[in-house]
Amino acid sequence: MNWEGINEFVYVVETDSFTAAAKRLDVSVAHVSRRITQLEDRLGAKLLYRTTRKLKLTEVGQVYYHHARNVLDSLAEAERAVMAMEGKPSGKLRITAPVYYGERFLAPLVNDFLLLYPQLELDLMLTNQAVDLVEEGYDLAIRLGTLDSSSMMCRKLARRTQYLCASPGYLARHGTPHSLTELARHKCLAGSLDHWRLVEDGKPKNLRLGAGWHCNSGLALKDAALKGIGIVQLPDYYVLEELRQGTLVSLLEQYRLPDDGIWVLYPHNRHLSPKVRLLVDYLVARLGKK
């Protein structure tokens, strides 16, 4: 493969300037311009629209930049992996995780990990959307619940229990349900799904909920339950302390699903660098105790 022009193209895109890219590469502006022109000629495609005032990627240029950036990152990662065999891990860790779990559990541990290895940099994206690790260039992701079939490698960090619960005040006003059919007479608070996942007669059951209360925030759901608005289904890391204190009461435990998992995923087709391997082991050792 001919690598000429790739560094120049990527640096021009990231600095939005031929001059800044040239300074970064310690070459002339004319050299950068010539290499990118040669790259476009070799590809038979226009990558950049260039005027005296502005640079803009073409549609083809956007695709090429994304892949070129990943290639350069992989090369840099390969070099760091080799060097790390004789020293400490370095480079950037790109991680994605669900918002609340990331804020409450993951971020503090990752920050502690960075104190052990100050050569590392961090890019932590907290989102409840499933991110494509390969397409977006992430080193690892935290996933909650039952995993779909995936080409990713995974390790289990911890177990997760789902609780149906309500406040003592709500139960005093509306009664305590003892069967799934009785839930039809209660205010059921819906999260990001329109159903609760339960077990009945040994088989999984999705209990459809009405549309009276809905929010995609676990903290908002817990707040509503604590204020006696209705019954909620939430994982243990949201409600365990409230259950211990008695401000929430666990319900219908005979219908509870078996515990599922909290997982760390990473691409199987990527060399597991020392920094990722060390972080995964670190998280398994600590989250597995929770």
C-alpha cells in the first residue's frame, strides 16, 4: 500500500489548515498540498474542496478520513503496545458506557486507574445508545443486561438484579400486589421500554405497561417511586440502598428474572494492548465485588 499523502490529508482535516498541518509535520505547505493532490490522483477521487478561505471535506473525503484516522490510530497503538512491553502503558483509552452506571461506578474507577498510569489519556463517552466500537474507534464498552449475539469479546464484570419496588406510602394507599394480574390496578412507571421483564411459570414474560408515566431516566423513575407515584422496575445499583433503608419495598420477588450481567466488551479483531488488558483486569477485580 502507498502511504504517501495519508498523514498530510489527516492532519489537514484535523487542523482545518494546510499551514497548520505543515507545521505539525515539519514540512512545507507546498509539500502538503502536493502530497494530497497525489493522493487524490491515486484514488481517482476528490477528497477536499479548497478555496482561499475555507476547506471542506467531500462525501468521499469524509469516508476516507474516517478509515485513514483508524489506520493511523492502529499503527500508533501497535507501536505503544510494543514499547509498553518494556515499560508502562501509554496512549489514549476510548471508552463508552451507559450514563448513570458510568457516572456512579465506572468513571471513579477509571480515574483511579489513570492515577496509577499517568501516561494514559482518556476519552470517556457516556451514552445510553449502543455505540459501534469498531466504527467509532472505541477500545471497550460497558454493556448492561443480556448481551445480543456479537462479534465482540466480552468479560463479565458483575451481576445485576432487577427489582420491582414501591414506597411504603404508595402501598399504604393502594395496597400491595401479590400477583401480576393485580398490577393492572396499579400505577406502573415505565422507563425506556414499554414493558417490564419478568418470569411467570418459569418462562420469561414481558408485562406491557400503560402510558400514564414514562421517562428514560432511572434517577427520575426512582424519584417518582420514592414520592409514592407508582411502582417501578430498576436495577439494584439504583435502589439497593433505598431497599436497605426501607424507603422502597421489594415486590413480587417470585416473578423476578434471574440475575443478568454487567459486561465489558472489546473488539476481537484488535490487538488487546497492555492498557486495555490492564484496565479490564482492574475493572473485573473491583466491580466484581459490588
